[in-house]
Amino acid sequence: MAKVSPSNPTVLTISYPEGEKRISCSNSDTSESNASSSAPLIRKGGISATYTLVNFVKGMIGPGCLSLPVAFKQAGLWTAFALVFLFGFLNNHCMLQLVHCSQYLCKKKGDAHLDYGNVAYEAAANSFRWLRPHKRLVRLVVNIAIIILQIGICSVFYVFVAVHVQEIVEEQTDFSASKQMWMLMILVPMLAINSIRTLKVIALVSILGNVLMIASFVVIFQKLIRAPHVTNELPWITDFNGIMTACGSILYSFEGQAMVLPMENKLKHPEDMVGPVGVLSTGMSLVTIAYAASGFFGYVTYGEGIEGSITLNLPSTPLYIVVKALLTLVVYFGFVIQQYVVVEMLWPEIRQKVLDGRINKKLHIVFEYLFRAFLVLVAMGIAMAVPNLEEIIPLVGVTSGMMLAFVFPALIDTITFVPVMLEEKGAEDQRWRVYVRVLKNGFLVVIGLFGLIAGLQSNISNLIS
């Protein structure tokens, strides 16, 4: 799933702090950029392609991977299996689009660090004349989608922690309460973890989460592979609503656009990010295989009885109770990382426009903690409204997830490179390249908007029923 992952602290850097040295980017696709050739950029202190690949895979494979068997139940065994590979291919293509645009715009700007929102801003600023005055609006729309996605992910994490704590406690004791009551009971621990403000502490929490998650995944996958499997009794395909809901669940797991550009900006050789065997293509291939395996083996093991997460189907033996507890801790620690992204995007603006010059700086910290508590309450409110993992995950995936995965990358690619292609020498003879690019990106936009509308309708129908 993606999205900014709890297993990768580098994903937290949506933008460098003010005053930090900016690093210029290189363009790895000169055919698309129309930029003059230059020696490949080597960043001093940058990380290697291998380390970036490991971080990328860890960032993509998280607790959301454990919810994929539900998508197989929603769409049907072989339909969902095909959808996983289709979404893997399309997401990889759109991530590559973002990286190509970022590298071209970075090189053109000369000295810049661009996250998702700033790539959209620079693309609009250097595009068609009629679009340039709206560059701030373009960035605002993208950043709002990222914030909505992050709040949705926080709500999923809140539900995950609540239902797993509920199951563990109620299986081991006689105490029982509703899901909403459990969400109220974990509010104080959620407020406490979200009060961490230091990035170094969050990074240590993330490292601990990595260790716990790897150990838990090993135990779960050996259980799924060794267990008896049933395939003949499972449907190959369901209905339209089921397929659209499954698309949301799968897309939620694949959502990782927000972490791609921060990783590319830390890579020692930026050109290693792209290409047929680059970090992105290699990483997405590995992630897609892992997702397909998780969904397939989870569904053929538990069939129609599969829960919102594989962990909820595990037996109540001491080993698997420990696994559930460990993964609950992983998601609990990851909650602060997901909230950190929202805080970093919103709080500086709020502080500058609301507090600076009006309230004593010593009191700013108090208001920041209140803002962090407000974000936790928002996540809890959404979690209470949609308290089931099999319902809230596809809902998050088909809304802002569709826009960030398909619509925005295609539009950014169009407004970045089409004006350049039209200005090239001999452009009149190469119009077909413009048409092909526009048609391809238009197809991605249509897929994204259709998935958004149809998926939202299907999810609302499921919630009502």
C-alpha cells in the first residue's frame, strides 16, 4: 500500500527544512526533456540504488498487504489476481512519469528539490501560457489530495489498531465492548504517540516497526503456504460492484506516489531510479509479486471466511497472538509517521498565518499539540463512521488514491512535455508523438476518473447496505 510508509522514515521528507542546501536533479530521459546533454549527476552523500530499492520495497509492503485477500473475495480469485498485476504495471508507469517530470523540471530550474505538489507547481509554471497563472491552484489541489489520502490512511490505521486490540483482549478475557467503544479506549494512546515531534525519535520508532513487521510476515506467510488450500469452490469473478470495490482495496496497497520523489532526491545516481531495471521497475515488480502471493494464498486458505486482515483469521495460539500484538504495535508506531506528513504540510502555514505576530511564540507549542490532537480526533471520527477494514480501505483507495495514482501523474506529464514537444524543431512532422502522448495520458485520466466515480458509488452502496 502506499502511500508514506511506516517502514521507511525517508518518506517523511516531503520538503527540505528552510535553509537546507538544495540539490539539483538530473534528467534521465533526454528524449523527453529536450534538455542539453550533460554528465550524469552524482550527489555527495547520496544513498545507493540497492539501499533505495530495499527502502522502496519496505515502504510498499506494509500492513495493507495483509488486507489484499479481501480484494480477492470481492472481485473473484482470478479476476483479482489479474487486477493486481494490471495495477502494478499502471502504477509503475505513472510513478515513472512523475520521476521523469521531476528530473526534467529540476534540471530546467537549475537548483531545486521537488516533492509531488511542487512538481505540479513547476509543471504548470513552465507549461502553456493560459495555465501559468493557475500554478498555485494546481499545487493546492495536489496537496489537498495528499492530505486527504494521509488522513484516510490514519483512519485505516486507527481501525486496524482498535479491531486487533479488541480481538486480542476479548479472546483472552471475558471483557467485551463495541468497536466504537474500543476506538474511544485507544484514543489516549493514539494522542500520546502523535505527540512525538522529533524526526529522529520517529525514525527509531520506524526501525523498530521494520523489525517487528518482517518477523510477523515470515510467520504469517509460512502459515498461509503450509495450510490446506481450496480453489475449486471459490468464484473466479463476482459482479461489477465487487470488482470496483476490489480495485479500491488493491490501489490502496499500491499507493506510493508520495514517497517516490523524496527517495529519488536522496539517490546518489538519480538515473538509477528509472529504466527497465531501475529502482522503480524492479521494486514494483517485486512488490506486485508479493501482493499477488498475499492475496492469493490468503483467499485460498480462508475462502469466503476471510476477514478484513489476514491477522484476524489467525488461530488463537500463543504464537499467533504474539504476531497479532506485534503487527498492532507496528501500525500503532506507523500512525505517528502518517500524521507527521499532514502536520508538516499544514502546521507551518497555520502557524505563519494564524499565530505569528498575534500569540507569544512560547505558546506556539501548545497550539501545535492541540492541532495534533485535532488530527487524531478526525481520524477517530472517520474510523467510527466506517469501523470495518474491508470497507474503509477501498473507500480510501478509490478517492484520493485514484487521483494521485493515475489522474495527476498523467496530467502533469502532459503539461510538462507536450509544450516542449510542440516547440521542437521539426515539430510539424512529429505531431503524431504529441497525439500518442495525449491519448495515452487521456486514457489514464479516464481510468482514474471512472474508477473514482464507479468505485465511490460501489463503496457507498456497500456502506448503506
